[in-house]
Amino acid sequence: MTSVSELGYDNLDYNEIVFPKLGFDFHIDSTAFTIFGLDIQWYGIIITCGLVLALIFGLRNMRRVGIDPDRAIDAVIGGIIGGIIGARIYYVAFNWSEYAGDWKEIFNTRGGGLAIYGGVIGAFLVGSIVCKFRKVKLLPMLDICGTGFLLGQAIGRWGNFTNQEAFGRNTDSIFGMSGGRIQTWISRNYTSDVLNPDYMVHPCFLYESVWCLTGFIILAIFLKKYRKFDGQNFLFYLIWYGLGRFFIEGLRTDSLMIGTLRVSQVLAALCVVVCVILMIIFSSKVKRMGREYQLYCNTEESRLLLAQADALNQKAKNKSEISEKHESEDNNNG
């Protein structure tokens, strides 16, 4: 295995990130800027960008699954809030020793500390409750959200890049990376025979980002052309993400652990197995039902709700145009 220094990168700066075999060298401070004395981290900015793009995708495709975007927006917002809270609770729960003596740090997420599985659980629970109150069909809603999740996660993982975290074991791969902060962290937490700071490490954040982006493209096409039953895209999301996470998590060095078990790896395996079984059961049921089964977007209920939404939107548009016309006439008369 070739050391980082042998590849021409000696004495890395704390904020320096390198991909030696690719010839990439970045200098990135995890703090993007400071406003009114508050440090704004790249991690938070990138996570927010991922959420926004996932939200845009979701709202633009709601009608495709038969849901009125105006009615669903409350569930989406509730899901985002629940996802952030769930991601933090999950992370803190499995790293309790780091937070037990400092309660304020529990609420400090600007520098990292969000677990994706906790986010999915939190978003599902809160979003489901809001869907019930707003009378939004849950399964088609989950199809949209599951697909959007992959886009948000593909972007959000780059927040780990700016923090120099979510890396794996030593490697001699062409994609191997290193960084000043990575080397410092390894030196403080490992002996060189287990994880050596002088060698490159797996960029697990990159693997997961590419895996999620690929999954998003596949599921977006599937949503448009091939979806056979409501909830199918969400099951595919859990299978796709779980499968990738299972193998990628095995490379990581900072996994959340219960004893000797990697929590995310165990959860990923369970998700894949359970969802594959559910996919087989539901696919068989829909096939047996034949034409008796209808996607929600093809039901009379969906068409009626969308027609009512269109009528309300047109009414509001007409009212706005009339108001603007009267205002223009008053200005001309004045």
C-alpha cells in the first residue's frame, strides 16, 4: 500500500482534502461564513440544498401520483421537520456518552451528527400523521418522498466531504482520499496497525452519493413509466438504499455501534429482506387482481380532488386578475 506522502502530498493542512491518485487537492474550511458571530457550516448549507431540491422534485410530481400539491405541502413540511428531529435523536441515542455531560450540544447540528435512518423514521412518522389530518393518501405520497429522498441524500452526503467524515478503511484504490482532519482523527482514535493516517482511506460519502444519485434516476423513470401499485417506489427506495448502505457501511470506521454490531448495517439488511418480501407479496396480489386494481392517480377520488384544486386555483387567479385590473384603472383615473 502506497502512503500519501509517497504520492506527493506531505504535511497536509487541517482543511486540506486530497485524492492523490486522481490529482485532486482541495482546501475547504468547514465554516462557510460567519454572520452576527454565528458560524454557518457548509454541512448545513449542503443538507439544506438537498432538502430543497428533493422538495422541488416532490411538488412537481405530486399530480403524477394523483395528489394535490397544495394539500400535500403540509405533510412534506411536517416530514422534513420530523426527519431532522429523528436524524438527530437517532445519532445522539447511539452516541450518548458524547452528549451526557453537555445537553446544549444535543441541539447543535451545524457541524454534523445526523443519521439518515433516523431521518427516514422521523419523516415517516410525522409525515404519516399530517397526511391523515390533511386527507392525503399515504402510499402514493411515500412513492414521491422515497424517490426524492435519494436525491436529497445524494447531495447531502457532500456535507460529510466538507467535514472530512464518513470515510472508511485504508485503501490503495484510485478513489482513495486523505485530509488533514482525517489524519488527525485517525491518529487520536486508532493505532497504525488498525487504521494508518499515512495511507488513503475509502471515500464512503462519495460511494453513497453516487449510489443514491443512480437510484434516484432509476426510481424517477420507474415512477413515470413502470409503477404498478402505490407504495412500490417507496419499497424500491428502501431496498436500493439498504443494499448500498449495507456494503458501504462495512467499509466505514465511524459507524454507530451496539456491541460489535454496526447499527446501520443491521438495519439495512432488515430493510432489504422485509421490503423484498413485501414487494413479492404486493406484486402477486396486484397481478391476481388484474384490472380490478387501480393506482390512486387513476381513481375517481383522485380526479375529483385534483379537479376541485384546479377550480380553486383558477378562481383565485381570476380574483387576482380582477383586483389587478381595478387597481390599474384606479391608477389611470387618478
